[in-house]
Amino acid sequence: MRGQFVELLFIKRLGFFKTFLHVVSQYDIGIKVLLPYTRQLLRMMMRIGDMTAYGISYRTIDPHGKPILASGVIYMPRKKRPKGVIEVSPLTRSKIDCATRDVMAAEIFPGMMGYVTIIPDLIGCGVSDKRPIAYLQHDNVAEVSADMRQATAQFLEDELSYKLPKESLLFGYSLGGSGVWALARHYQLHPELNVNVRHIFAGGGAYYPEVALRAFHTSRYSDYAILPNIVYSMNHYDQLKLDFNHIFKGQLLKNYSHWCKGNIPIPELTQIIGTKLDKYLNFEFFNDQNPEYMRLMKVVTEKTIPEDWVPKAKVHLYHSRHDTYVPIACFWELYKRLKRCGARVEYKLLNLDHVPAAVPYELDFISFLLKQ
């Protein structure tokens, strides 16, 4: 049955300072980035609390709708009763840094303010890591996340005698930005799930994958070489039957069957193949006259999160003005659409690149939590 808890994988205790140092080093966030936020960081440290992480497996479905075992992590405050629930859509960069492999995830700091924090692994990570990572499979990301919440509720009630509240705050950055947007839609269109979303915090997301792909086609540059993985993933899950000899070149063509499954972190892949797309992609393939390319673009367009809803929750959007990972055009498309439909939305554009912009984004969310 979907959403059914299966197995406890591990229990780990997490302290703030060790987690903080781990995340800062992992994402190469320097002192210059953190210095302007010293006051906010000190305020956060005064309210922070240690957490216990529970890795679990549970039943859900894959992008083809077939039953599969998935995994994720539940973070619980150790010394206080939880104030509420934060559901995170992960910014997974590879199989190595999903929540069950790297339990000190960057997204857990807000939860250290005293919240239950739920982070599922994407399909292709954790216990399902024999498959390629299911990048931008937004419908599936929403279903997997909702099933993780259901399994969390079962686990917490059975094992810790804690009844999970029906209200959630949704939080996601980068890949998690579009993931959390898909999850918000899923909850609103499925009232039978009985999850009340009050606020949606989404930052740096590729809400419109077609817009992002066309922007990359124009710039032919990306500081984050995730595009090959996305194409490989869509070929697998959407059964496109693409000939990668027509798409990849150089080292990427020789190694894509290993690299593009998510087996190495994207920053490491970027160091190997570079930032200039025409060094590893055949741009002759990306042509509107090419039937293979048009088949790919049809699927990419279908990955856009549908506009068939108006969020009842308040929406908080963030994006980097100088984003070299996710084109800012994705943000503007979503913001303009939300204004047209009368949604409650506010936004902040940050004068930083993609990774350092995550710092003020997360601190703003923490400031919001401290006011609750």
C-alpha cells in the first residue's frame, strides 16, 4: 500500500555546529558569503536545538506508476515538542548526497528551530539507487513526497506516540524549488490527503524546464553541468530512445552511462567536462528540424508544472539575479503567472549566484519561523 512505512534504516543524533561546518564545507560557502548575515546567524544559534534523524523506507510509485520502495529522513527535535511540520523537496545533486546518504542536509537548519522536518530521497537515490535519478519528474516527486509524509505519520505515531499535525510548511531550493511547487499543487488538488499548506517557500527552481533549456541553448554556458543528467534521466523514464552519439561528445560521450545516472556530484562533473556546453554537447542536435530533439522538447515541455490551480497558501519566491545554474526566466514566468491569477505572492531577488543565494533564502525562512 502506498505511503506505508516499511523499515527503520538508521537513527542518528545531529548537533548544530558539526552539521553547520559540514554543510559550509560541502557547498564551498566562504566567510565572505556568511559575514553579512552574522546577526541573523547568531540569532539562529541562540534558538537552535539538536535533532534526531530517522532514516526510513516506505512504499510509493516510480515515474511509470509502478510500486517501488523509496527512502527518506525524518528529523525530530530532541529536547522540545515540535512546533509544526516542514516538508522539504530535496536539492539532491547526486546519489551520494541524498538525505539517507548525507544525513546532515543543508535544508535541515530551519527544522532545528523545533520542527519535524521531512526530506524524501528522489527515486534513483537511497534504497532505489540502482536506477537513474528521476530529475524533474515533477508529478512523481509530488507523489513520492506525499507518500513519505504518510509513512512519517505512521512511523511517528507507532514508534514515538506523536501524532503528526495536518498543517505543513513547504520549503525547497534549486531542484527542490520546483519539487516543492509540484508538491503544493498535489496537496491542493487532492483534498482527501487532508494536508493544509499554509506557506510555500520556493527558491531557484526550474518551474518551466523548457524555458531553462532554451536559455541554456542561447547562452551555451552553465556553471552546473546537470543538463546531461536530465536528458539521460528523461530518456530512461520517458522512454525516448535517444541516440546519445548524436547528443554528447568528448569525455561525456565515453562515460555518460556511469556519470549521468547521478553517481558523481554535479560540481565534480562540472570540473571534469567544463562550463561551456558546446564542449560536451552537440548543438547540431538541438535543432527544431531534428525529430529526436523535438521528441525530447515535447517531454521537457510536459514537465512544466501545470497552471491548473491557484495556490491558497501564501507563496514566497526567491531567485538569484545572477543565476548561472537555473535561468532567472523560470522565476519571472512563475511570478507573472501568479500575479495574473491573483495569488498571494511575494518575491526577493538576491544579488548573489545560485549557491550563495541559498544562504539568505534559508535565513529568511528561519526568520519567518521565529515569528510564528
